[in-house]
Amino acid sequence: MLRVRSHGRGGQGIKTASQIMGTAAFLSGYQSQDFPLYGAERRGAPIVAFTRVSQKTILERGPISLPDLLLIGDETLLEDPQAAPICGSDEQTVLFINSEKDPQILKGSFNLPSLPVTCGLTKLCLQYLNDGMVRSTALGAAGARLTGRISLEDLLESVEIELDVMGIAGQPLQSNLDLVREVFGALNPVTIKEREESALSPSKLMVLEQKEVQDAAPIITATRNMVQRKTGNWRIHRPEIDYEDCNNCMICYARCPEGVIEMDPEGKPVIDYDHCKGCMICAQECPKHSIKTLWEMDYELEPQ
Amino acid sequence: MNSNLNKKRMLTGNKAAAWGARLAGIEYVPAFPITPQTEIVETLSQWFADGTLQGKFTNMDSEHSMFMAAGAAAATGVRVFTASSSQGILHGLESIYTVAGWRVPFVMVNVSRALATPITLEPDHNDVMATRDCGLIQLHAETCQEVLDFVLMGYKIAEHPLVSIPVLVNLDGFVLSFSREPVMIPDEKAALEFLPPFKPVQPVFRASQPMARASAVFGGGTYTYFRIQQDLAARQAETVFNETAREFAERFGRTYEPVERFHVDDAEVVFVMSNSFATKGKSAVLKLRKQGIKAGLLKLSMFRPFPGEAIANALAGCQKVAVIDQNLAPGMGGIIYPEIVTAMYDKKDRPKKILSVVGGLGGKDIKEDDFLSIVERLNDSESKRPLYLFDEGDWSQFQQLQKIALV
Amino acid sequence: MIQIPSHYKKVTDLHPREEIAPGSALCAGCGGLEGLRLALKELGENVFISNAAGCFTLLSVYPFTPFRGSWLYTTMGAPVPAAQGVRDALDIQRDQGELTEEDDFQVMVVAGDGSSADMGLSPTSAAIHRNLDFIYFCYDNEAYGNTGFQLSGASPYGSRTQTTPVTKDHPAGAEMRKKDLFEIWKSQNPPYIATVSPREPIDLSNKFAKAKILKGPRLFICLSPCPPGWGFDPRDTHVIAKLAVDTGIFPLKEYVDGQVVHTRVPRKRIPVEKYLERQKRFRHLFVPKRQDEIIQKIQDGVDHYWEHYS
């Protein structure tokens, strides 16, 4: 059994990547299973999907807590405590990160359990699809290639099948197939050891005490504690105010659905990057075009 | 007891329910009519309109709306009463589940009536059984007196800090809802001493005390925690019922237990029943005893929480038990039957035989003769299916109707 | 006649305090959230929100709430009855002298168009009938958004939803016209109804300023451009919202004192296709082949509306 866990953000096609791998493995004669985990999260928010590949009947369901192959489609997730993509992986887990950074540096910065395999998929997606979002095909192709169990032919057929479901045909399909060939060629299969089955040990089940109703029912007496959830990690683009140019008209403040642009004491707008989801409405609406749109990835990652 | 403290009056089951609510000093009734419950809300609307009761009576647009308004008002700190029946219970089911999970206290009365299809006005217990898993406390009344007393006790149980769950009091449509019998109406002052005005033990909606309630959860662990707490609180309600019943007995002289044992101790055959037809069962027990059959009856006054231990203790040592379900889960049989069997399973001296009987559906009578048939079936070792109380007379009557219906 | 000065003239007049904390799981660029944000800036913190199942249910996910005031998740069909129960309970306690005026609050329903136009409509009509004192905020993204964008009673003619796919036999996608919730409410003559746009914060804020001093059922229909459902880049939420107003397909108006008043009349309405063509849900009207008949029908609907009101 090979267990693949894919991490990315809503809108990046992580679910489709897991399905491309699932279908490709199926076409290559394996039993396979794929499964996305939907939460309440939306476009830009961390998403996780799973693929299981096996020669025998798969007797597992649901999330994969201990992955054999971990695909990280968006390196900004590495510093995201909510997504925690590394969680559950061990030294036996093969890590793949969509990044152009030095694997040694990534390992050191994020305390990774092993040296990751890297490839700059984002650049390739821009090149082939004219889209900076990591698309399903690139990550799916990377995952399929790394397993060493899926032929290019089966992978291409799988991509055709899965993109057809999404209504992608013609030239866009061909571009995706070219992208798959490129990614397949750029990576080599890795050795993924079959995990030994461990003996079961009993769960530490507990006897819950009855609590008084306030502690026993879904009641929140705190107010505005939503602020503790940092949605800044949703950003793919980063708005940056050019204060030289800004005339403090506060249109950005008025238009921001999240209310994360504040007026500072001098009357200047200030963006709360902990929460800004990167919708880029402010940049679009700024009458003077004083808000720049930057790639979030171009910002240096801050290790945890 | 000073006779001035109490007064007896001829009351229907519905009026008794209204009196229970009145004596509980209810402040709010969101209402919607449905046969055979309507008399309850009509009575209460009169009392609110003429100043007998203080607070508000709101005519709602459906039971779904009504139960939601009831829960929301309880969460805002007033004492709430409401009532429904049958299709209304089903229409309101989503709201009932929802507000039960909020863990807010109030009392609702269900006047039992069978469910469509076919649609009928007459009683059976499928409606109240539909609320079995909602997380309500359920008290089932046999007499008009019990209706009144259970409503009054219901508030005490619902509002107990360790319970905080809505209580449903069930009475049979028609047979009890429209039957008049003498009912002791407790003195208002005594009722107030027993049940002081509502003082919520949990935060209620106030500008000075903002809160978010019933927010969505993600993750099965959080969901499971709240659900287990709901289970623990519901189970706690049996202890609280017993405490409440003790205090009630001291004040008003009437004693209640989760299960009532009628000639059970030396019985060889015990009928398990609930609600008004238990009266008929008791009569049958006395007649069977005259005919040399040592019969007894166990009446379930409490159905949620399920008083499994009390039931098991009562039935221990008894050879034969017949569970008479006035409801039907097609493909399974009576709904209470498997619960009784479960309660007995790990008892050494469990009955040799527990029979499922399904009768009294859609207003069909359970005759005293039926009880002898049940005893006979209990002696027949071949019975695998439930015993349906449907006799040759029923069959010939139906055939006549069908002759008219079909060409 | 209700006299309220329009005290908002420019965006810096808006109440500076944010009532809704960031951090919620709503989509980036949600037009409805911008509408609610502006609404609560005007209403302040003494607000109790009764919520119907929908996208905005994600505003409070245990153990978090973004609000200073109160929140109650109900069901899809019964946010209004919950508001009724809360309002009734407060009134009872006010009458008993158990609740001070300071401890009272504005009861508000926050529901999507699916709840508002479909499942929750009958209870809402009943609450208007009972003259329930509440504000109803409908974030109208013209479909069941939280389940992935299926047809609701508020989905417009010619739009693609997940349950009105565009096929050879169904070239328009949604074939029914959008329910007119404004007119449905108006038929019961409540004290106040308004349509608002997140792109028009001054108009929106002045309407809330007016409504908050009134009593009884008050409705706000907030056109809520929905990036994933409507199919546009989140940055364009306000562009789309503006086009909705400028093409006249979403008239900004209010109903007060028995009169409908348009608060922003587009001087020269631009063709509705300018609004349609920027959204994937209408893309089938333009590619692979332009469907003039359907576009014209939508335009005719808009023209007919404004002829009626000019």
C-alpha cells in the first residue's frame, strides 16, 4: 500500500491532482482510492487530498495520517500551523515540495524529517498554462512520477480523463499534457518502502464526566475571538500600499470585505497581513492605483 | 392534607395540560393548532388574553417555526410551553432536534396521534416515537391527573442545572385528550413553592452578555463531545425525576416512578405498556387473575431517558413478558420492544420469553380479550413475528370497505 | 413621513470600528460579507443575529465568533421564528421590568437568498404578518452558494448553476425568472424594504441609519457578488457589483411610507451584457456562440422594469 497525501490551497486543483494519481494508478493495474477532505474552507485556504495505491484490495478509508509520499503544492503552507502539512510524516516519508529553494535549506528551516525532493512547478505552470497557480496536472504528474509505479502513457490518459470531466479540451488540454511530460521528465522515481504493519494497541478511551450546561453545549461567551484565526495564509497575491503615492482616500478601507484595512493615527491605510486573504479588491479599487499586486511566494519564508 | 389546598375538577387531558402549564407560571407560548391538541393552545390563548396568564401567546405559522421560537425564547430566559401532535411533530422535527441540542429547558406536550399514510386523526404512538432520538426527556401520562402533574414536574426536571433539556409530556389523543375525569388541581401557591419562577442556570441572550450559540463545529471529536454531554444530561434526568417525584409526593401526595408496577411482583406474565391504554391493561390483569392467570403490568411513565435498570428490576424473575407497542416500525415491529429486550439481556433471571405485540394503531381499540390472546401466544413457542392485534372482525369490516373502494 | 438626514456623504464618514472580526472562513472577496460588514458598522454591537444555514453559517465556527454581539445558528428554514422567540422573550421581560433598555438589542436575521426566497419564506411572511420587530439581511448571491452553487428561487434567468446545466435543450441554463423578494415583501406592506450594494457604502449606510430607528419588519436585500459561484476573480467583486447597478439589473431602492424610491438611478443604463459577460455563470450566452435572444430577453426585463419606474 502506498499512501499519498497532497496539500495545497483551495483553487489549486489539489483534489484533481489526487484523482489524476488515483486514475493513473488504476490504469496501471493497481487498486486505488482517492478522497478529498472538504472543510469549511474556501478558495485560498489550505486543502488536503489523499490517494491510496495498492496491489491488494484497499481496506482503508478516510484521511491518511502517516503518508508514504507527501506532496506539498504550495510551499507557503510549510509555515502554516493550521495546515501543518508535515504533521504525521516521519523519516520514511518521501517529501515533495513545489519550490525552487535548496532542499537542504528547506529541511533546516522547517525541521523536515527528511531531505525533500523539489521542483518549481509554479514556474512550469506559468510557462505551459500561463497561470501561476499550481494546477492539478503538475502536482498529479509529480506524484505519479515519484511513485515509480505509473507509466507516462497511463498518466497522460489519466490527465485526459480527469480534465475531460472538468470540460478542459483542445489546446488547453494539450498544454496540460505537455506540462505533464515536462514534469515527468524532470523528476526521477524514488524508493518508497512498504511500511511494516504494526500490531494494534488499544486506544486510550476515556469516561467523560458530565459538565454543567455552559460547558456541555456549543456556547461561545468570548466575543470577536475569530481574530485568533489567521487567514493571511490564504494569500496567493499580496497587496502592498505605495505610501508615496497614496492620498489616504480610504476607498481601500471602505471596500475591504474582511475589514482588514485600518486607518492609522495619521489617517493612512494599513493592511493587516495576518488576516488579509489576498482578494486584491483594494488593488483593483484604488483610484490612484497605489496598491501593488505582488506574488506572496516572492516573500521570504519565515521559518517557524 | 388540607382540602382547601387542592381542588378537584372534571378536566379533559388537554385541559389538564393547560392547567399544568398555567400552574407552572409559563410566560410564553408559541402555538399552532392541530387535532387533537388544539384545545390546549385555545385554552392558553384565552388565559393570556384575559390576563389570567402574564406574558405572550404568539400564533405561529407552523410547528417547525413554533418549536424554533420556543427554543429561542427559552434561550432568552423565559419559561416556555408549547404543544403539538402527529404530523405537526414530524413537521417540527428538525427544530426539535435543533433546540434539544441547544440544551434549553422548556416543556412541550404531544397529544399522540397516528401518522400518515394513511392520514387519520386517531391515536397511536408513532409520533412520539419519532421524537425518541431527538434528545428530549419523555414522560408518558396514563391519566389526566398525570398529564397535569407531569407538566408541572417537567419544568422542574427540564430546568435542573444537570439536565437543561426540553421535556415532552405525552398523552393519547382522543382517549385522554378529550376524556374528562376528576383532576386534583394544586393550589397556585403550593405550585409556586414547588416550582419557583424560572432562573436560568446558563447564560441567556442579553446585550450585556453576548454569546454565540449553536455555532457549526468541524471535526468529529468536538461534535462527539457535545453529543456525549447530551447523553449524560439525559441520563441524569432519571435521578432528577426521582428527586422531583419525591418532593412532589411530599407536597401533593401523589407518587410517581419512572415505571409503575401493577401486580408485577408475583406475576408470571407481564404486559409492558404506556399511556392511557395501560388503564385497560390493568383491568385485564385483574380479570386474568380471576381466571387463574398470574398477570401483571409494567407501565412506562418515563421513556427518555430509558429507565432500563428500573425496568430490568421490575421484570426480573418474571417468566413471560409481552411488550405492547402502539406503534409500528415497518420491517422491525414495535419500537419499544427491542429496548425492553436490551434492558433484560444481561440479567441472569431475565424472562424466558419476551413477545412483541403491535396494537392500538390509528385509534384501533385494544380489547380486554386481546390480553388473553397475548397470554396464549406467549405460551406458543413458535412465534417469531410480532403479534398484530387485528382480529377477524377487523378483517371482515375492512373487506366490506374495500369492496366499495375497488372496482 | 420619516425624516432622517442622510448623514453619510463620503467613505471616511463610515463608522471606523469594525464589528466583524476577520479570520472567518468566508471566501476571499465575498460581496455579501462586505454588505454585512457595512451594515453592522451602522447598527453597532447591540445586535443579535439569527442565522439560517448558508455560507454565512461559517462566520461563527466553534469555538470562534467574529461578533461583539450575539449569534444563534438555527436551521435553513427557521431563522425568523428564532428571531420571533427571542424578540418575544425580550418583550416579555421588558414588560415584567426584568430587562433594562440597555440590555435589549436589535434582533436581526442573516440569511442567504436560498433561505430567504425558498425554505424560509413562509415563516418570514408570517413574521411580517405579526409585525415582528426585526431587521432581515438577505445576502443574495443568487443560488445555493454554500453547497456549491445550485439553483435557488433567486437565481436569475439565463444563469448557469450546478443544477441548471447548459445543454442543447436548455441553452439558457436557469429558465425561470428570479423571484422578486422586494415585491413579495412589499405586498405585505412592512415599514421598510431596501436593496443595497456592497459597492455603494454611502447608500447602504444611510439606509441602515434610516431603518434602525424604525420598528417592525425591515428587509435588506444585498446583492452579493460571489467570486466562485459567479465565476470572476475575487478582485472584481466591486466591479461586478457596480455593473449590476449601472446596467440597471439591480436597482437600488427603498420602500418606505408606502412608496418605492430609487436611490441611485443610472443616468444612462449601460447594456446588461456588460454585466453578464464578466461572469462565468453567463459565459454560455457569449461562447461558443452568442445567444442574442437570451441576452435580449434579459435586457428587455431590465428595460421593462425601468420603464415602469420612470
